[in-house]
Amino acid sequence: MAIKRKTSLLKAVNTLTKTTDASDSPVKIALLGFGTVGSSVARVIAESKLPGIELTHIFNRNVERKRASAAAKCVPASVVWTENFDEILNSGAEIVVELMGGLDPAEDWLKKCFAAGKSVVTANKQLIAYRGAALSRLAAKHGVQLVHGAAVAGGVPVIPGILQGLGGDQITRISGIVNGTCNYILSRMETGAEYAAVLADAQRLGYAEANPSADVDGFDARAKLCILSRIALHAELDPDAVATQTISTVEAVDFAYAKELGCTIRQVSRAQMDAKSRLVHARVAPMLVPLTSPLAWSHGTQNMVVTSGKFGGDVVFSGHGAGGEPTAVAVVADILAVAQHSVAVELPVRRREVTGEFMAPHYLRFVVDDKPGIVSGIAGTLAKVGANIDSLLQRPGYPKHKLPFVITTEPCLTSTIEKAVAAMAKMDCMLERPLCLQILTLDDKAE
Amino acid sequence: MAIKRKTSLLKAVNTLTKTTDASDSPVKIALLGFGTVGSSVARVIAESKLPGIELTHIFNRNVERKRASAAAKCVPASVVWTENFDEILNSGAEIVVELMGGLDPAEDWLKKCFAAGKSVVTANKQLIAYRGAALSRLAAKHGVQLVHGAAVAGGVPVIPGILQGLGGDQITRISGIVNGTCNYILSRMETGAEYAAVLADAQRLGYAEANPSADVDGFDARAKLCILSRIALHAELDPDAVATQTISTVEAVDFAYAKELGCTIRQVSRAQMDAKSRLVHARVAPMLVPLTSPLAWSHGTQNMVVTSGKFGGDVVFSGHGAGGEPTAVAVVADILAVAQHSVAVELPVRRREVTGEFMAPHYLRFVVDDKPGIVSGIAGTLAKVGANIDSLLQRPGYPKHKLPFVITTEPCLTSTIEKAVAAMAKMDCMLERPLCLQILTLDDKAE
């Protein structure tokens, strides 16, 4: 009965806490960063008239310029604007919202916030991917919280959905489209456009950076995949150990061949836990996705995450993954969760080794100066590594001296096919390195 | 500074609560009902080895039969089996999981649980749709919690996703496929099968009841729509006031015509808040859904909910909506949330009036004994109510004495088109009442 009484008492205190926070004294919020997301957070707080929270401080470099901007119009006059972080640290703000990005000085500042008894809400995917586990432990040590629901898939509640709604399941696999820039480029290429032209459009529209490497080479998606692995697989991964493959070598012709195979091409981030070895198989790469798979549904800058659970099966989350307002919705949701003490408890996480190996069918696209013996040479190389050919596709209408054609293989290991690709790349007839893409199978369909 | 100190103190207590509950004394759980979902809940708890919770009691009528069943093998020997509810009420269980369904005696028993200081997790959609708001208030009065994440869309974390992840947004519209039986029937009919044959299959497979009315006539979906309206629109609706339309009058020919219009047919549950009048427009009916809309993606018994928020845009949740294990995942997630005191706070809800009116294009399918003047008669009736014809479709190959053909209209009010349908139904040539379906427009696309 001692246990019973204690729990009831604590429950009563907890109820009181929630009631008090929500109705009496609003929880004070400070923003670090008043860019696109920061100003949207201020606007959502102002317009949604959320009970129990109050924006009190905004930090930004060159703060006067920000304060004079149109975006600042929704900010109450009572808010203190500063370019001095110490002023935030010494303020009465109980939740600090970090929207600066990057590791430095964000990491150091978060630690100072924890030590000052402040909880932190952040959308900083690099910081959470590389330092999340350690920072979470540090926050717990100080009795405060670190919440990062906006770090993956912006306005799509994947992280709270998994933590709060799938906590009882054993998730064994996640696959997702978590980089809107790549999805914009690839879904535009689906209609026949070439990579370079679409990338230029994306840059003009502000979807891609002047140096697009972080997006198109998979580093942004890799950070998000590591965060998802921690939440869903309870596995802490080293982001640098996750294999990535650029989308920049995918060409319009690949979409034509993919279509003949009942597929399209998407930048897929996938991770799955091996039940026996506890190794995590993870990869960020352009992959062939069956048109019947939910991963083929997302167009434009949409994000999508599919979790596969032992008991609940496949669950799909989809929506706008980026942009000021969708990301702000996720940030404000996290602020509310901290203010209302309703942040879901994360199950313990363990460091896991990563491998890029998958057993999968593969798509190989060659561009050759056509002459007799090429197919037999390729077939010989594949036979040598033990990979079986499943189909050979050659669309008409291409010049013989620069002929793209495709071979698909039966399921084989990534390392096996890569060995074959390295050998085939050396063949005289090859005008460029063969493109090798994993083909997702119907197992990955949410049905 | 007084506020600051108090909050920090409460935060510390709260942290302590979470830690204590999770590691020291497990929270005791009692199950009411050991059917498909109940036994799956017991299995998920046993197999997922979740920290901090312990199943201690199971109630069921004819409990010895249940106890002897194969499903009971995963239940620890320490669990007390009983067919006496008072034994649950007087037990040390802190969370009661109600899986009996129906209003009586569930409603009365829940009230008794609250009065005894016990929180309740339930998957009972009828109870929550009809009595949810009042029961939530009563639970709060007793300082306990009522959580019902499994009442809508089973294993798809729609309710926690909205509460925890979209709490900062202003959701103005929800549309969903929330009845797996109807979705199974309609997605099977897509491939040419007739309603009666597919319904018989569904009954044989256990997807449909012997009396399928609750599913096919929309009453089950209506209850879920009311729960979603409360969570997402903060609107308490009277379920009986929500307009429903049966799917049983949809025929294979309608899918053929829908396809010509770039659509398929789904039982859609939709509700949207009118910004000015604060009336909620709500309807459960078979509707034409563009093939590009996420609502067209779900096949078989899948569920899907699309929320449209002012800031975050459209968010899609999809997965297995029913079945023992997916539903058990949602129930266990709720148990964990209560045990860890991380249940999201619901924003205040207000009673709202409901109307079945939508401004939408409509699909009208007639079956006539063909003779001259029919189209002009129909056109005249539509002109009289002020509805404009958008297209007229007549597929070849049907007998003239029993000819199905279709007219689509430009957007008009539901009441307007219903007036016209009532008039047209009286025309001599009509062999059956015209079928009238709303056509969802591309606004409802998640892009």
C-alpha cells in the first residue's frame, strides 16, 4: 500500500503541475535565432493563442535589424531582444528554443542552458545526430528536458508519433524520404527533366543551397536517419559510418527504365536492426521504389517516414518536412509538451555498429559505346561474383555510340554488386561508371 | 522569482515521478476484457518487456474459459483472473484498460474507476464519441486520466500525433478513411467486383459482421469522426447529428465511371470548421476521391487520416486501423503515457453544431430505361435548382433498357443537389434512385 499511496500523491502533484502551468503563470520562452523558423515560431505562438506559454526573449546577432523586420511585427512589445547570450542564460526563461543550427556554439550553449535549469527545444538535426544521446543524458542529469521533434521531417509529427504512439511496439525497420530538396529534384525528373536543370530550378526557388552537397550527397538525410534510428530502433549510430550515395548521377533515362520496372526513383533513407547480430543496416541513397509503395507517393518537397513494427505493422507519416511554418508547428508542439510536462519518455538507447550491407535486387544502368560482346562481358562479371541477372532492358531510340541500357539482378549483397560494378567500370566500352541502385521490394509496401 | 522557484520545484518533482515510476515500483494494470485486443495487449506487454508497468488483473465474463485459452499462455502466473468487476475496483491497479466496448456497463464502470482514483485507457469508440467530453471532465475532477488513442485508427498514432505533434497548429479540416471494412469492400470493388460478393468475402474473412450496418452505413466511422473532431478541431459534436450515407448502393459500374474521371471511390469521413459561423461541416459517405489524393492510396483494411493545419499544411497518417495487435500497440502506448505521466494536455473543447452541407462538385449515376428526353429532363431539373452540369459520361456496352450513365456537376451545395435528386428519382424512366456522391477536389490533396 505504500507504493499505492506514493503514486497517488505524485499523481496529484503532477496533475497540479499541469493545471498550474496551463492556467496560472505562463512558462517563459526564449528564442535563439529569429530567421525563417524563429519568426514563424513567434507568429504561431502569437496567432494560436496557446494557453500557458509566453515568449519573453529573442536572441539574434545584429538583433536590431531583425527587430525592425516585418517578421517582428507579431512579437509582443514586452519581449526583450538581445544579441548577448548571457542575457538569455540569466533570464527567467524556462524553455530555450535553439534555432541557430550547427554544432558550434549551439552545443556549448545548450550545456549552459541545462546547467542553468532550462529545458531546450531544438530543430538542430546535426547537433542531435552527432551529440543527441550525450546531450539527453546531460539534460536528464540536470532534471531538465531536451526535445527535438522538429529535427526530422519538420511539420510531420514523426518523432512524437513514434515516441508517444508506437512506444509499445518493437520497430524493426524505418524507411523514409526526409530530404525535401532531393525529393523535389527526383519527383521533377520523373516527368523527363534532367538533373542539372531541375537543380538549377531548385536553387532559384530556394529549395537548394548554392553548394547543394549536403542535400544531394545524402549528408542531411543521414543525420535525420540517425535521429530516427535512436527514436525508433533505440540504436545510437555514428552518422559518419552511414553509407551515402549521391543522387547527382541519376539521369532522366533512369526514370524511363524505372517506369518499365513499375518503379520510380527516390532518395531513400533506410535503417533496420538485425535481430541476431544487433548490427544496424543503414543507407541513404537513390533507390528504385515500386509505384505501389507509399514511398512513391511523395512529390515535391514532401517528407515521408514508414515505420515497420512487430505488432503494428507499417505506419506511414507524411507531410511538409521543411519550411518556416511547418517546422514551427513542430517546435511549438515541443514547447507545449515541455510546458505541460508531457514529453514522452525515451526508452534506453544503445550504441550500435552500422553496416551498409543489404540483400536486395539491384538496378545497373550502363552507358556504352555499343559493340559485340558487351552483354556477355557484363554477364561474365556478374557470374563471377555470384549475382544472377533478372532482366535486361534496352529502350529504342538512343545512338549506338552512347547507348544506355539496364540490367537488373536478383537479390544479392551490396558488397557483392559493388565488387562487380568496380570491375565493370574498367571495361573499355563503358563511357561512364555504371549506375547501381538498390531496388526496394514489396516488403517495403505499407499493406 | 517566486514563480520561477515554484516551477523548478514542480519540475523536479515531476522528473522524480517519471524516474520513480519507470524504475522502482511498476505501475499496476488491470484489463477489462480478454478478447482479441485484450489478449494482444497482454502479449505486447509480455514480449516488449516494457519497463515500469505490470499486468496484475484480468476481468472477463466466463473467465475460466479465457484463462484456459491458448491466448492466455503469455499471461504471467501472478495475474489475478476474475469475473467480478468489484475485485478490479478494489485492487491495487492504477490503470484500468477497458476493452469491452459499448456504452453499458462501460460508462458506469469507468466512472467507478475514476472515483477509485484509477486512470482509464480505452479503445471504446462509441463510448468516447458519445460521452468522451463529459467523462474527460469527470476524470480531471478526480485527478486521474482518460486516454483513448486506440479508439480511432487502431495502430496508427493519429490521436497522439495530433495532440503531441500538431498541438501548436490550428487544424481546420480532417478527412479520413477510418473504417477498414468499408475500405476493404471499396478497394476490392475497384477491380470490378460487385458489392454483394465482396461483402460476403469480407464476412467470411471476419472483416465484416453478420449485420454489416454499423460499418457500411457509416455509424462506426461517424463515431470516430466525432472523436477526431474533438481532438483536432476542439469541437464536441453530437454523433447522431452527423450525416451518413451507405456504401451499399455503390456498384461496380461506379468505379468504371470514377476511373474515367481520374478518381476512385472511398468511404470518406470529413469534418471542417467554418471560420466565421463556427459550424462544423461533417459527413461520412462514399465519395469520389482523385487518384492523386492520399485518400486514394489506402487499400484493404488500411486506415488513413489527413489533417489540414493553418501553419503546417496537410499531414497524412496511415497504417493498420484494426486487428488485435495494431490496436494493442495503441493501447500499450496509452498505458505507457499514463504510467509515465506524459499524456498530452487536450485544449479546451466546445460544443459545436453540425451541418451536412458542403460546397462540392457531385457525381450522379442514373440507371434508366432509355428513351428520348431523359437527358433534357435531368438537365431541366438541375437547372431548376441552379446546379450546372460539368460532364456527361456514357460507357458503351450496356443494354438500353437498363442503362447506367453519369452526370457530374460543378460545385453546388449538398442540399441543392439532394433536392434535385429527390425530383429526378420520381422520373418515370428511373429504374432506381439516382446515386449521388460528393467529388473531393484537389484541395484535399496533401501537397
